Amino acid sequence: MYNFEFVKPSNVADALAALASEEAQALGGGQTLIPTMKQRLASPEKLVSLLGISEMQGVDVSGNIVTIGGATTHANVAAADAFSGLTGLASGIGDPAVRNRGTIGGSLANNDPAACYPAAALATGATIVTNSREILADDYFQGMFTTALKEVEIITAVRIPVPLASNYQKFEQPASRFALVGVFVAKYVDGVRVAITGASENGVFRWSEAEAALSVNFSYDAISSLSVDASDMISDLHGTKEYRANLVRVLTGRAVLSAS
Amino acid sequence: MQNISIKINGKSVSGSVEGRTLLVEFLRNDLNLTGTHVGCDTSQCGACTIHVNGVAVKSCTMFAAEADGFSVDTIEGQENADGSLNKIQQAFQDHHGLQCGFCTPGMVMSAADLLKNNSTPTEAEIRTHLDGNICRCTGYHNIVKAIMAASGQDVSAIAAE
Ligand SMILES: Cc1cc2nc3c(=O)[nH]c(=O)nc-3n(C[C@H](O)[C@H](O)[C@H](O)COP(=O)(O)OP(=O)(O)OC[C@H]3O[C@@H](n4cnc5c(N)ncnc54)[C@H](O)[C@@H]3O)c2cc1C
Ligand code: FES
Ligand code: FES
């Protein structure tokens, strides 16, 4: 790994000032970035740790909104007194040591096509709050590893409207423990949203046919005869396009049956 | 280089590290605490598991500078005050929870992390908690049995495998 300067500011303004220099990069929990730097796929000259910023920590539930600080670890979300779809998803990411370091901001900024949080954010219509603006999840995810974030912009918080019922189903890729396919189903007064991770070449997406069917009838039967087009699905040694397309329907059904 | 100070196994330690120095490198190379192992260096195997501020962390996936001002516990600090093996270590020995022993420091630290929050875990809870700890030798059975025994549960009905 190439060497770099390490800084750990205690507030957002100082972090932005540090990030303004050439080749500076934000460091969340490092559970993606450190392995990437070891492979020399990233070589920042300065790393700006966000974990010392107290205003970016913690989970707050007030009324119908859960607000999660951008530097909150997966373990702290898993342990929070929030809706079960969200805490269940957080408690299934990676393994305990990964959850004790990895953060929601890092996961959403990275937008790995097999990551879990993008499915939760998209299915709940979350708002991604940065140092300068608020971005709706529908506008935020722009394909694998691509987001609406600009060069010097950090996720300070994520606001999630609490669903009436929700569930996340993840079919683990057994070696990496990432999602081979993951489905988040969230039911609201005005309809149901279904977001799929792990499956598509275009990253996380909403399965609109299932949303329409489940909004009329929130049951397994409503989607049991639907299918997604396999042509856009990822194909690799862990599963073919058709296998992933089938998992999308199966896991959506399980999520509906388990939603609470 | 930057100066850091960390409380390691209860003792204050200072050192000078590069930005890129991993916490496990600081422990092993600078402090000669070689009980923490590096199995993969790719965040997968958990041989490098230690506790940072009381929670399990992969020390190959954290920079030493990130731990400045924190408290760190490693396998070297796990023994009882009189130098004997602690109950988890003793249970690994009693129940053959290791073969080559390479994964063992990480297994013991992960087990300690589990038992702190869940004093009598079920077999399923132990297996789930060890998701990030890979063992090439044992097949896990006796590791799980050792952790159940360390938590005071009766393992006499679990066959040796
Ligand atoms: C063994 C293992 C298993 C895993 N399993 C899963 C899994 O099952 N599901 C899953 O979803 N993930 C999984 N992960 C990934 C894990 O969740 C990471 O924690 C996460 O992807 C990145 O978060 P981080 O805080 O570690 O970010 P980092 O690695 O620190 O950073 C990742 C990227 O985000 C940027 N960044 C970090 N924080 C912010 C911020 N607040 N604002 C803007 N940019 C930011 C960084 O500059 C970098 O580009 C796994 C990782 C490992 C090592
Ligand atoms: S050496 Fe750290 S996880 Fe394998
Ligand atoms: S005992 Fe050899 S790797 Fe676990």
C-alpha cells in the first residue's frame, strides 16, 4: 500500500477543508477502502477519517422518521430501537468485526452492486443527507459503484421514513457473505416499494411490476407468477443470470411473507 | 510519521507510525505482540481479530493511527492474573478446539466478544458469531463445543468429532 497522511477531524467543516486538497479521500470504517488500497486500486495521498465526528454518529427515531448519522456503524444500527427490516439488514452485513467498523455512509458512497444498504435506502425512499444538500434515493443510485455524490461531498446522515411493514431477504454468496441477491420490501400507506440488490448489471433497482402487484394485494400470491427479465442480470461463477432472476422472485416472496 | 498512544492490554504504549501502518503491523512488528495472526490480509479470515474499545475488530483492516487514544485488547492479555489460561482458552484445550492453532487467537477473541454480550449462547448463535473466523483444520465442531463449555453449559452429550 502506498503511504498517505492520516487526519481525523472532529467536525464536518474541518473534514471538508481537509478533503479539499488534491488526492484526499474520506475514510469511514475502512472495510472496503483498506482492502482496496492494499490492492493499490486506490492510492489517496491523504485519508480523512470521519469516525471522530460526533454529529455523524448514532440513530435517532422521532415520529415516523429514522435518522442515521453517516458514520454510524452497522453494529450500532443493528442494536438500535428502529424498525425490524432495517435492524435485521444491518445485523446480517458481513460478520461481527466488519459490522463493528463499517458505516452506512461508506456503504452508500461505495454503492457496491452486492451491498445491502442500497436496497434499504431505495425501498424506503430514503433521503441521503450530505454536507451541502439532500438527495432522494431514487436520484442517488446511478449504477454499479456510481452515485450522485460529487468530488468533495460527504454523507452526513440518512433519513428513512418508517414503513408499516418491511423485510430484507439476503441470499448470501457463501464466500464473501455479500448478497448474491438481496430484496428489501417496504409497505407504506400509499403503496409498496421493492428494491433489489446483487442481481443487476445496473446496480440496485426497483422492481416496479412487483410494487404494483403488492400495492393492490400484499401477499405472496400477488407476485408468485411474476418474473424479472434475466437479460440485465449479473452472471458469474456464483450464479447465472437466470438463477439470479429466479432468486429475485423467490426472495421477494419470502420478504412479503416475513414482513413485520 | 505520526505519534500515537494506545492502551494495550491495560498498559499505555506509545509509538511512531506511518499513515499506512496497519494496527496488526504495529502490534506484531513494533510491539512484538505476535499472538495476533495474519491469515489472509484481505479482511476475510478473522485470525487478526482483537478488541478495540471493547468490540471485536479485524486488526488487518484498521490503521494504527485510527486507534490513537483507544484501548486495545489482544490474545496476550487474555490469561488470568496468575498466568493460567482463562476459561475460554482452557476450554479450547480441554475440548480440542484447535489443531494447527493458527486461527485460535482470533477464535478466542471472537468468543470473548460473544460471551460478553450473551453469557449462554446456543450452538446456532455461536456459529453465526464466528461467521468471520475461518479455520482450515477443525471443521469448527470442537470450537463451538469449547465455547459452549466456556460459557458453563453442559457439553457432555455433544459427541467428539
Ligand atoms: C468480509 C466482509 C464482508 C462484507 N459483507 C458485506 C455484506 O454482506 N453486505 C454489505 O452491504 N457490505 C458488506 N461488506 C462491506 C461493508 O459493509 C463496508 O463496511 C462498507 O461497504 C463500506 O463502509 P465503510 O464505512 O467501511 O467505508 P470505507 O471502506 O471507509 O469507504 C468506502 C468508500 O466510501 C467513501 N466514504 C466513506 N464514508 C463516507 C461518507 N460518510 N460520505 C461519503 N463518502 C464516504 C470512502 O471514501 C470510500 O470511497 C463486507 C466487507 C467485508 C470486509
Ligand atoms: S488477517 Fe485479518 S481478516 Fe485475515
Ligand atoms: S486450527 Fe488450524 S486453522 Fe484453525
